[in-house]
Amino acid sequence: MTDKDLLPVLQSIAESLQRLAPPATRGNDLDASDAFVWQAEGWLEPVKTVSRVHINLLQGIDRAKEMLIENTERFAKGLPANNALLWGARGTGKSSLVKATHAQINERSANKLKLIEIHREDLVTLPKLLSILRGTKHRCVIFCDDLSFDTADTSYKSLKAVLEGGIEGRPANVIFYATSNRRHLMAREMIENERSTAINPSEAVEEKVSLSDRFGLWIGFHNCDQDTFFAIIEGYAKTFKLPIETEELRRQAIEWQITRGARSGRVAWQFIQDLAGRLGKTIEG
């Protein structure tokens, strides 16, 4: 085979190796962004634009905002702070508050917090993530949205050991925030079933239920009332400058909530997106 014949073969091999090699962005450079998504393969994917709303648009959860901001501010300053579990009804602003709080703290502080989202199914790789973060200069909030476990799920053990009780424990520069529809992170029927079939009912569920005890800060969320629902949509309409009278806005909002059978921050946001589209206006979430 001549050199001329060999060149296309070498080029093909080089192209194949490039496709197999991980992209250059697959690293763990925490200076690349203020927000990341943890990939179970062992790398942090930078997020250029976080999907969130401004904290002032989150209505009806003033006490929750105060508690989470205060806890996060202490953590950002290097003071003692608690892992936080935000639990309660769907669509009431739990995950929105975590993301908005991160933005709020970073607006005030020169030392930016890093927000790192980990998916529930990747919790078994949490120790690997912590080993990466342990040696960094950055303070990081690990965020798991919609955290819950079923009967056969044992991944909660990885989280439990990390939050407290492990040999290494949680690094001083890391805090863990989670949202869940369940206060004890497992369905009530699961708890009752294990109690009814166990030799010692109180010990049967202790291991799973005690996971929620590892969160020093519990913040509850509940469905909003009519006045709060109006406050949310009126706040959105004002922020995005939607050309509609308040009376008509409320009339349409009531009709929308009836069709959805619920009142919540999520339902309000969905209504505003629909309204803005009908009015020919663009909005940014």
C-alpha cells in the first residue's frame, strides 16, 4: 500500500477516534458557569441559562422565601447551614424557589454559589460528585427535584450516608436541597404496608423515614387561595406588560383555573403563557 493509499485510511481512523472521545466540554471546571447538571458518567454539564423566574414573582410563600434565603446566605458566608427539604403540593413553587434563591444570593455576593442539579435516578453516583466538589474552592448547592422513593428503591441509602452519618460526611463547601411532594419521601401506603407486615412495625420503616430527618430545614408548601392566585397572575401580567384590564385578567384566570381544577403557581404560569400567546406578546420564564 502506497502513502497515497494509506492517507484516507488514517484520516478515517482519526475521525473515528474523535467521535469516540468525549467532547472537550465534558470536564469539571466549576468556573465555566454558575449552574450545572451532574451527569452520572462523572462530569458536570454547564447550564448557560437557568430556567427560572425572579424571586419577587413568587407570591404567597413569603415565609418559605425568608427561611430558604436566610439559610442559603449563611451557607454562602461560610457559616453553619442546614440541608433543606421543600415538600408539599404540586406546582406551589418549590423548585422555582430553589432556583430563584440561588440567583438572589449570587446577585448580592461576590463569591458565586454553584447550583448543581442531580437527577433522582443518579443519586447512587452522589459520592462520586462529592469527591469532585470536596477539593474545590467553590461553595455548591446540590439540588434534587421531585425526590421520592418506592418500596424496592435502595438509592436512598447513598443520600442518607452523605447527608449525615458517613465516614467522610458532607463536605463543608456543599449543601443539599431537595423538593418532594411527600414529607417523608415515601408514599403513606408504603409506610403503612411495611408497618403492618413487620415483626417490629416501628423499626420496619425507621431506616427510610429517618432519611427526611437528615434535612435540618423542612419547608412546607400548600395550595394557594384565590387572592394569592390573583396576586401571582397580576404580578406576571405587570412584569411582562400584558395589555389587559385587571377585571378581564381575573375573569379569564378564574375560567382557566376551573378547567385545570386547581390553583397554584404552576397553573398561574401556564395561564400567563397562554394569555401572552393570545395577545401576541413574548415572555421569558
